[in-house]
Amino acid sequence: MGSSMCGHLIKAGFSTTVYSRTQSKAQPLIDQGATWAASPKAVAEASDAIFSIVGFPSDVREVLLGENGALSGATEGAIIVDMTTSEPSLAIEIAETAKAKGVHSVDAPVSGGDVGAKNAALSIMIGGEKEVVDSLQPCWDAMGKTIVHQGGPGSGQHTKMVNQILIASNMIGVCEALLYGYKSGLDLPTVLQSVGSGAAGSWSLSNLGPRIMDNNFDPGFFVEHFIKDMGIALAESKRMGLALPGLALAHQMYVSLQSQGHGRDGTHALELTLAKMSGVDWKNR
């Protein structure tokens, strides 16, 4: 996702400096005109605005707050934008640490997966000071379609948790419905024509349903990352005294899917676990 997002910034005319733990993954961006840097710190030293999107909160901490992290190289007045889905508390910590150095911080997780990133159609959920967020409008416009400032530091991450909770239970419904349709002898693409545009329709059904039918479980979003997100949401829910049994069920089902070797597949691979529970060999149906 980050590669596509950066590519859109380059096409919009922004001068970019990039870093990735695997340099070869950044080569397409370098070919488009980006400059390679040896560390997040070096990226920050060359930039007014620093965008990061990585995997886990521990990665965010290393890339932004580590010894060679972006904050160590950021100059006064620079803006750090973390677009990783991460912990709201970490977003607040980064904002406070950055402020002490005279640097601005924004948390801006996204939704839309690989398709949204490629099409510059992401939903971007933003937490931070409004004036700072507004100053980045040309960047938001280059990467997304739905751009909403949610409030202060951490509010973007909290909004993304709402998004992930919605997806978690919905994916169970999508996969169970397709399993039911298959077992009852229906032609699944024909079924989708009837239900996809009605009250039961959803982004997951319309975009991931066809992939499930085609046994295409390539990741738009990794199972292991979704488990991370649900874990964050469950921890925040516990802190707030909330009981979210649907989320807890989805989390356990995805942990089961990961244990079967599908951690690096897309989230729609949940179909494989549900089918297995019913004695259906989905891939060889």
C-alpha cells in the first residue's frame, strides 16, 4: 500500500525521499524519481513532511521514535504522519514526544486495502491539530477520496478501530453466506447479482466475494495484520469497560486461520477456516 501511496505523491509533483527495510521494494519509486535514504532519520533530515506506513506498533515505535527514527532527524516545524493502523496510546505518545521537539505529529490510518491504495481512493481517518492537518490537504488529495479530520491525537486510530470492528463481523457474514450458497447448490456469481446491491451488500462482499469464489486469497490486507488490529481494539475495549463478543469471536477465528498457515493471506481467507469446520474442501469444491 505504501508504495502505491508514495507513487501518487510523486505523480502529484512532490519531491520524495524514501526508505524501506528492503531496498528492492522501493526500486519502482526510485525509478519514478524518488531519492533513496539509508534510514528513517535520513528521510526526515531531507523532508518537511514524513509519512510512515509499516506493520505493527513495534515497527512504528522503531521507525519514528528509535535511535535512527524519523523524529531524531526531523527539524523544528516538520510534520510526522503515521498512516499505520496502530495503538491510539502510541499515537498520543508520538504527538507528545514530537511536540517537545517542536515537531508536529498526525495519526492518519487508512481503509481501502491494496485496491484503494492503487486507485488513490483510500478513506483517511485523521487525528491531530486541525491547522497541521489542513496544511497537508494536497497530500491527502493525492492518496485518498474520503478524508476526514476526526479530532486530536489518537482519534484517527480510534476511528480505524471502529472500521476494523465493522469489518471483523462482516467478514464472518460474507464467508458464511457464500458457504451456505455453495452447499445449497446455488451458482455463487449469480447469487451475488441479487444480494450485492441490496441491504445485505457491503464493500467486502462486492470486492472480496469474487476473490473468494475464484480461490484467490492473495492479500490486499494480511491476516496477521488484521489480528493485530483486532487485538488493539479488544485491548481498548477492555480499558473502556466494553463487552464486544462479536469482535472477540472474529479474533479467535482469525487466530485459528493463522495457525493453519494463512497469516500472510488476505483477510477473506477466513472462508477456508469456516469451510473446514463444515467439512468442505473449499479450494477443491
